[in-house]
Amino acid sequence: MSSEWCSDQDVYQLIMVDEQQYALPVDNIIRIAALENVLPLPETPAWLPGVVHIRNAIVPVINLNQLLNVSPKTRQNPYPLVVLLQHSLNVNRWLALCVNEFTELLHKEDAAEMATTSPDHPCFKAVVNHLMQKIYLPDIDALFEQLTKGPD
Amino acid sequence: MNPSLFSAATAAFHEETLEALRAIESWVLISSQDFVAGKNQQQETRRQLHSLKGTATSFGYEPISQICHAIEGVLQADSQLAPQQSDAILTALDYCRQLSSDELTPAQSVERLTSCLAKLNQYRQTGIEPVIPPQVSGSVWQIEFTPHQQFFENGHDPLRILRALREFGPIKVAVFTEKLPDFADFDPFQCYLRWQITLKAELDYNALAAQFEWVKHVCDLNIEVLASSQPERLARSSRYKLSETHINALLTISQNLQSQLQQTVPLINQLEPTDNIRLSRRYQAMKRQQQLLQQQLLHITMRPLADAFARLPRMAFDVAQKTQKLVQLHMHISPIELDSLIIHSLMDPLTHLLRNAVVHGIETPEQRQLAGKASKGQIHISAEQVDEQLLIRFSDDGRGLAEQQILTKAKQLGINTGDIVNNRQLNEWIFQSGFSTASAVDDLSGRGVGLDVVKQHITDLGGNIELVSTRGKGCCFTFYIPIQQSLVDSQIVQIDHQKLVLPLLNILDSYPLESNRQIWQRGKQWFITDDNRQVPLVNLRKFLQLAPDNNDINSAFIILLNTENTLFAVLVDSLAEQAQLLIKSLQPHYRHINGIKGVALLPEGHLALLLDPSKLLEYFHTLGGH
């Protein structure tokens, strides 16, 4: 992972969405919960399956695969969990990501040695090759921006 | 009576008293402005006064009873209340409120009661007996007894009086000798002493005063009740303070409980039938308890929107009286409940704007007449939920902002100004903290002063303010405040398997669709016939991007909605229950969606969209019908 990736974060949590891996900055993760009672909304893009009620708030759920428009192998029992992310430490804005499973933690020093390429999507910061697999790093700020702008 | 029952009854009495006082106060404020409206409610006010008079006596609050009787005396005639009469009644109601809240000492209470009754008796209708200040009774008395120097001349003896007082109960006597002269000047036939006597005895004022009857012309006497002999009022239930953090933590726990209960359902379904039935019953019972817990927590955190405006009518009356202006206040407040934080944060800004409007905005009757206006100034306040925002409009028909002085002040503060002030600049300058200095009050005639504080309150809520001022015609402030959650009386409906929520406030009627012929098409527009009216029909399926309906339309229901005086209908598969639901905003975590007022938390823990009827109608017009 290049220094550009992890300049302000020390540890990343790797998650699986279907068979695709993503790295989330641990500091932004505030809760892991069961994904249940998703309410679909009208006029929303395919990458937003709906909203859930977590921590006494209505939180949008994002499917990163749909957002990135990748089609990895789909699991039989998709997305039992969501991970709740906070915009920044001082702002009370949350979003949730569909997740199949949590795999491992990635530390800054390990990440720094990995080969990085630039993704062609504004909501992702970088892609790294790790153990022959591509790992996408979402740009948390860009994800939040995506949620508050008008319909696609 | 069982003490806990008595305590509960007393608490209920206090609550009902405060409610009755509020209702009577509201009537006084209405009838002092609008005789016809006041007259219509006078009967109800008399009933409340009479009822309060009776219950106050039963609970040992005789003074409240006497005040009610005196007010009844003022209300005998069918004429409009004069401002002085209204003032006397309002002052007396304030006294009753303080008395009911146990805010007064016995001595203060007697003093206030006497003054209130004197004021009310002044305005009583002829033929009505005045209310005489009460026979005060007490259990501990303090008597200041200061004989005049010639006290002994007629053979009076202070000791005889002290001994007589001791007959009533134990006494403590303090003698004060500061007036004793030097020995050379001492005259044994003169009285130089004074006494302070504390007497512990259950008796009334007259019985005590009678002991001084023969000497009252040769002494100064002051008798005060230190402790009332009224039955000891039981302490009202303790008031616990819950912080926002604690409430949020409890709400999260309740929500987690709900989630965990839901996760047990698949496990229960795997059990043998006997165990399944037994555990299902337990599950249902636990779920009911969880729902009750959630409801109770919500009622702690939410308050009616009207609470934020409750004190304004009285304040308008008081400030108008003090400034000798005529003001009529019109309020239209939506019947919703919002987060207590919003209600609490609105109180100060609203109070500030109202005081400013009456003191500085509305002109005196003479000035208004000269300006060609009606002598009574008008203030309009409205508050309603629009989309996911609370919209408050506060307008007056006064003189508007003092533009020239504001321009001068802006220049003094070093703001780069032009020579003409427009509304955009006013919005920029008037809310700056530099405008709210004490000296600015005179310079700007008070308009615009302290508005930085108003803005701060609204900004803290994530909202913003707009101001439009027209010289000689008045000001209009508009607050836009995001609503994170509210309680809304709702109708739950179903389309396919999706539950939806409509505000009960907008529903005029609902009934089963009788036949397909009830629905018809003209051009692209669909209509229903209702009571010989052609009512536009909004297609909710299309709005919600649902597949076209393949169900039997004859089992559907029509819901008639009314918004902004326009009638329209929607078709749903079925009607579920009506309930007061917690509505959460999509913002700030997601953007606003047109036609969606928020997300409702259904009693079983699922979510449903709360539709915004006014936006549905807009949507219908945009699409040109279907």
C-alpha cells in the first residue's frame, strides 16, 4: 500500500463483499451489526439497497460491488452483516456497508510495501495487489459525498 | 386514606390545577382581544373556575378557591374585559400557580393573596359580595410587640399579655433594650422595652390578635405566621433528571433488544411443536414489553411543538400592556411532537423576537393611525413540518427594520457597505454579533439587536434564518430547522407487501373501492368519483417504482387526502392500524427524497416510508397524470 493510502490511518480492516475484498480504515468503523429490515427507497441507484435503523438513526446501506460495478462470484447467503462507518470523528454522519465477512487486519507498515494502482472511480482511493487479490480502498469522504448529492 | 393514594391524588390535583390555570389564562388573553371568541368560551371558563374552586378547598388550598371566587365576581357581566381587569386576573392566576407549586412562604402567600383579592374586588360586578381576605391560621407565630412609651399610663402590663400567650402553647421571648436611656434619664413610668415572641400553637389570627385588643392603640404590633397550620402537603413525586446521553443509550439498548428478539425467531421455528408454542408465547410477551419500553422512552424525549409557543400569548399581552400598545397575536402551530431539544432551543429565540416585535416593531396606536394602519398591530406565527424541516414564520405589520441606522451601524463596524440596504445585506449584517451591543439598542431603536443570539440558537440546531423587512410594513423572519425525529399520528397502509405511512392529519376519508367504474380516465389523468366530485388519483405504485398491479382491484381501498385545500386520492391494497409513530429523518445520513417526509418506525420494529401528501400531488401534476 502506498503512503498515499495510509497517511492518516494505521490499521485497515479487510472485508469481503461476495468474493471481492475491500480495506476500511479501522478508525471510521463504529459498529458491526446484522443486516436486517432494509427499507428500499424510491429514486435510488442500484448500489443503495435501502436504509436501516441503527443507533437510533436511519442509515443508508451501500453495496460496494454495485458502486464499483464489479461482478465477483455471488455467495449463496449474501450480506448477513453491515459495518457502520462514521464520516469523521466530530461529525455525526453514518453509512453502512453490506458485508459477507470480516477477514484480517492490515497494518500500515505491511500496506506500504504493496503495489498500488489508481482505480477509475471517484469513491475509491486505490487498489492494491495483496496475495494475488485486488483490494479496493474506499474513499470514505467521497462515499459520504455520493450519498448527499442528487440522484444519478 | 392510604398515603400513596393521597400522594397520587395530590400530584393529580397539582397537575390539573396548572392545566386549569393555563386554560383560564388563555381565555383571558383571547377575550381581552376578541370579545366574540371570548364569549363563546366563557361558559367553559366559568365551569373550570367553579371546579377549581371546589377541588382547591378539598386539598387545603383555600386561597386558590378564594381567588377563583373573586374572579367569578369579575366575570359576572357579559361585557369585554378591560385591560386592567385582565391584568388583575392574570396577576391572580400567577399567584395561584406559584401557590400550587409551593413557591411561596406562608407570609408571602398571605401578602400576595390580600393584594390580589383587593385588586380583583375593585373590578367585581355590582351585587356581588367582595371576597374578604382569609382568616389566617398557623401553627408557629412570630409576634413583634413594641409598646409605646406611655404604655403604663393606663395600667397596662406587658407581662400579663405574655402570660396569656403562654396559655396557648410554648413561647420563646426575646426582649430588646436598645431604647433604655441612661440611668439619669430613666423614667420608671415609661416603657422602653420591646419584645419578640415566638409562639407554637394551633390557632387563628383573630384569637391571637384578641390578646392585644386592649392595648392596640398604645403599641406597634406585627403578627406573622412562620409555619402554616394547613395539613402538611405531601412531597410531590421526585423529579429525576435524565441526560440526553442516558436516553440515547436506553433507546439503543431497547433497539438492540428488539434486534436480538427478532434473531430468536428462526431458532424458535426449529423447535419441536410443543416447545415452539411455549417459547413463541414468551417471545410475544417479551416483544410487547420491549415495545412498551420503546414507547415510554420516546415520550421522554419528545414534546408537543406547541410547548415552544405556549408562553407567547401571555408575553404579548404583558409587553403590550407595559408599552401601551395594541397587539393581536395569531398562532397556527402544527400538532406534532418533536425532540425536546428543538422545543427547548426555540423558546428563547421566539421570546426574543416577540418582545422585539411588540416593543420596537409595532407602533403606538396613534402612530399607526397616522400611518394609515389599524390601531391594533398584528403578529402572525406559524409552525409546520415541510419535508424534513420545521418551518417557522414570524411576521409583524409594524414599522420594519430601521435601515438607515443599520447602515450607519454597519459602517461604524467597518463593514464595506453601499448606500442602499437590501434584504440580502440585512440578512448578512443584522445577525452579526457586533449589532447586539447595549449601546446599539438606542441607536437602532432595538430592531436587530440581539438577533445574533437568535441566530446562534437556530444554527446550533442545524437550521438557518431568513429575514425580509419592508419599511413601514413590517418584518418576516423564517426559520428552517432540520427535524431528526418527530411523533406523527399516522395511518399505516399496504401496497403489495410493502407497508407505507400517511399522516392522519391529511386523511379525509377511506373506504373500500366499490367497483372499477368508480375509477375513470380522461386523457392521461386518472380520477375517482367521490360524492359526485371528480378527484385526481395519484398512482403510488408508479411513485414507488413498484411493478404494475396484478391484484384484484376490487379488494383495494381508496384514501381521500387533503393538502393545501386540494383533494386527491390514492389507491392502496389494504389499511392497517392507526398509530402515533416515531418518524426519523433521512438526513443528515442521506439526501432528501421528494415525496418522502421521513422514515417511520413501525410497532413491530420494521421501517416504512412516510409519504408527504403535498409532494405526491406535485408529483402527479409533474407527470401529467397517468
